[in-house]
Amino acid sequence: MSSFKIFIVEDDRFYGELLKRHLQLNPENEVVLFQNGKDFLNQMYQKPDMISLDYRLPDFTGDIILKKLHADYPEIPVVMVSGQEDVKTAVYLIKEGAYDYYVKDEDTKDRLWHIANKIRENKKLKNEITELKEEVGKKYNFSNIIGNSSGIKSVFALMDRALKAKISVTITGETGTGKELVAKAIHYNSVRSAQPFVAVNVAAIPSELIESELFGYEKGAFTGANARKIGKFEQANGGTLFLDEIGEMNINMQSKLLRVLQENELTRLGGNETVKLDVRLIVSTHRNLAEEVKQGQFRDDLYYRLLGLPIELPPLRQRGTDIIILAKYFADEFCRENKLKPKNLSPDTQKKLISYSYPGNVRELKAVVELATVLSDGDEIEPDNINFNATDPIANFLSADCSLEEYNRRIISYFLQKNDRNVLETAKQLNIGKSTIYRMLKNSEI
């Protein structure tokens, strides 16, 4: 059990002992009592978690000590205690940095107890957030982008360059190659790692909603705008905004995005206030944006604004033995997460894995290996456990006894998954209206 150290500075020894004994009812609390400011300040190297400071001490006044503490140890909460109720003094001390202020009376020990509990819980929460951020940083470390092929080494080199310069990044590659993973790795290894990483899948948002989603809106901006909404750009302020499938953004919205990027500021829909921005932009697409520019589907000025540092992710079929390295990694991770004995890949299994083309890239390999791990009975994953068709719903569901409506839902769901939830691409492939897919998503039909 980790201790919670409290310093009580109180010249009335009897009163100080009363507070100390009361706080020590919680075994987590380690309480130290001081009767003057000099002894207390000499022990501040211990950096307590909380300080209860009497305003009137024999050698110092509380406001002098408070100023020194606020300058040297601003992160430590200081609770001021006074024998007299004085609103002006209370306001003054709070302005000088006091966490709280209370007057000595019969309720003092209970008030201090509740304040200590609140500060302790806040400390635990901050520690949990710090640990979570460290864990996220480890998860998206470069070492977790697995591979040893020349193609992936080139990606590593470009990612490293992206960390050393404030430049936008464009990540291209087929669906399932890990574009968002690369974007997160760049963010969480950069100087912005402690700030937000906000991801937006442009293709999954209806074109009429994308502006309000990115820039936010004020109350009353349109029917249904019942309160102010902060957009994704503001959410990412100080950090990184990742726009996935930027190639699906329509021309009208492209011009608005360009203006925001040029001015480094935005105005929410229906508002007049200008919001200054400090956002690193990373975009991705499976399309050839240069070709889209030639065809008039993408603005050339926005293209050059976004291009920055281009990183192209190679498809899995071009990464050679990386397939085996990744397969072993996925098998080990799956066994660890599910508390299973580690399983090896037999030589014949490795041959089978490396001979496949992986239209779904790394995402498909992960699904294949995890299923094979479940199907394997021994210590090795055998070729019979590898079922590529099992990752393709189309190969199996036609034998099911379903209505035509259910078949339609399954087909649309399959292509949405295959296209990384890109509604426009799915609608184009199936020759159906995008509104149909949006409606089915909204009604949880797919």
C-alpha cells in the first residue's frame, strides 16, 4: 500500500496532535507534525502530498510561507488554517495559490479529513493517467511496428524524420497496411506526445456533417444545435489531428480545410469567435492523390499543403519474411492475452503463410493467425489450422438460410469492413446510394 504523506504545521501542539490522530485513522496516511515554519521548511525536500498550514506561526506568517511554497512546489496542495474567520484573508490566500482555507472549529478535523481524501483521489487519478500515457507511448513505439524488410525499414527512416521537424505527414497505402498505427507512433514519440491524438475517418462521416464535425458549432447554428460543440480541430489543439481517408473529402470542404490550414485558426459554425490553432496534421489515403488532382477530384493547392513528408506503406505481399515475423508476433500476443501456452509455427505453416497474397494486408494476417491459434490443439500451428477463406465472409455466408434482405445487409457489411468503413468507396463498388448505407448504419442494421 503506497503512503500518502501529510505535513501539518500547527503551533498549538494539542490541536496539531488532534488533527494528526484523526488523519491517521486512515492507514494510508503518513502524518508529520511541525510547530514552526523553520523546521517545516527544512523538511520540504521530502515533498509531501499535502500540507495543512496554520496562518499564525511563531516565526513566520502563513502567507509568506505560502508564497515560497507556491514558487518552489506549485504541485503540492496547501490548505490554510486560521483561528479567525476573515473573508478578505481567505480570498487573498486562495489567490496566492492556497488549495483551500478553513477556520478552526469543532468541524475542522472532519473537513481536513474530506480534503485529504479528495487530494488523495486526485493524486491516484493523475498517477493512473500518467501510467496510461506511458503505456500508450510503449504501445505505439516504433519497435511495435514489426518488420525487417527493406520496405518497412524505409518507413522507419521516414517516421524518424517526421519526429525531428514540424511538418505535415501524408501516409499512403492499401487498406489494412497500418496507416493509423504509423500516425499514432509518430504522435506518441514526438514532443506532442502528452497532448491529444484525435483521429477522424473522413469517409465515415456524411459530407453535410463533416464541416461541423471538424470545426464545431455554436448553439443555434442550425436546427438541432442545442448547445455549443467543440470540433475535432479544437479537441486536437496542441496535439495531432489524423484525417484518415482524406481523399474522400468533397471539393467544397477541401477549400474550407485549406483556409483553416493557411490561417491556423477557425471559426465555429454560427459563431464569430476566432480560435487559434496549434495542430500537427497527419493524413492518410488509399488513393493516388496526384492522380485525383489531375482528374479534378482533389484541389492541387490543398494537395501541396498536405503533402509535407510522404510515407508510403508497402502491402504485406511485398514484405517477404516480415509475414512470418508478424505471424509469430500475433500468435504470441494472442496466447498471452488469452492465457494460453505459446504456440510455434511449423515449417509447413510458414510456407503456407508466405505464399498467400493477403488482399487485406496486415489486418487479414492477424485475423488468420488468431483463428489458427484457437483451432490448433498442440504446441504448433499446423497448415490445416490456416484458413484464409474463414476471414472472407463472402466465401461462407451464401450457404446460410437467409432472406434477400439479410444477404444485402451481409454483403454491405462485408464491403464496409473490407474498405475500412469507407462509405463512398463501398457505395461505388456496390452501385448503391451512399444514403442507403448511412441509414443502415444509423439504424444499426449493419
